[in-house]
Amino acid sequence: MRRMLMVGALALSLTVGCGEKKAEGDGEGGTATTAPAAPSFDADALKAKLQGSWVSGTDKKDYFKFVFEGDTLSVTDMRFMGEPKTETGKLKLTSAHEIGLELPDGTTYKYDLAEIDGVTHLGLGKVFEVDSLDDFTLKTTMFESIVRKDGTCKWVKNFGDKPEEKDITCTIADKDGKKVLSYQEPDSFDKTKLADRELYVFGKYLIDEEMLSSVAKKQP
């Protein structure tokens, strides 16, 4: 279609995804139709910080190339075989954690971005900011949330007039030298089952594996 404690993290989210469309505020599909809330961040400073060309990916493979030129954003998807695909449109600064690429037909692609210990992570993935690890709500999709309160966790879905809730397990523990939040949500392929998920904890910020692996480097 893709926030500082010990990490010194300044997290930014980019509403993203060449090859994966996301509705603004949605997790996994659709195109944007909802106008973003009024920004409560320094949009000009964020735009200035992003100007230029960035390539994100792992040491073994480049995933995306982002080119920020004023109010214009171009994204080249290099994840797949064949000729890379480039989309160009309007840069949308919807929050300090969310940036979008709006095409002429109104389709908006989403990307996430986080800066951790001076390293920029940019691409598809998830970034959440919480005030407390003991009491938070993670809005994982447009209608679904993970709610932790008083030591217990619930998966909550608010859609129409029939809200749903499920008690789930969620724990915070060290894993391979990193702090990890483990939780559950309905499986994408079988909603009667719960699937295990993980988010890495960096101060106030929770980041998934995909986001963490998408390291972005600014090009000369």
C-alpha cells in the first residue's frame, strides 16, 4: 500500500504500501476514504526531514525506494521479480507516525517509519505509541483493537451494532536480548482460532518484525 527512552526513538509512521493498499486507519486492505484528523505535530519539520531519496530493506535485499520532493512522493517497489513499479503522487502527512502517497485517482498507499537509536526504519509494518505498557489500546485495524488493562488483555472489534470481545493472553518478556510484547488476535484464515503475534518494545513504541527489518538509508 506502512515515538525515547533507551532507544532515543522518534517514531514516524508512513501510510504505505505499493502492492498493498490500506485504507487510512485500516490495517490490511482497501483504499483510503476517511479524512485524517487535524495534525498535532510539526508537519513542516517532518517534511523537511524526509526530503531526498531513501532506500529501505535488509542487508540482502532492497524493498522500497522513496523520493521526497517538496509535496510530491514517489515510491518504487523492489520486493518482487521483474521491473520495479513506481508510483508518484501527493505526499500526505497525516500524523507524526503516518505518511501517505495519494495518487491522482484518490487511492492512498500507506507506509510506517520509526527512528530507533539513530537508525531509520521505513516500509510496511506497524508502529504503535503507548503511554504505559500496563494500560493501553492498540488499534490494529480500522475496527479491531488490543486492550490491556489491570493485567488482562482483550481483543475488541467494534463494527456496526454488534461489538465483539475475546479474552486473550498477552505478556511482556525478554527475547534474544530485546523486550517483546506477545499477544493474540483472531487468525487471518480461521477467525475461530487465535493466532500469536509479537511486537518489539522500544520505550513507548511497539514495532513489529516487518517494520524492524526495514532499515532505510538516505542516499547521497
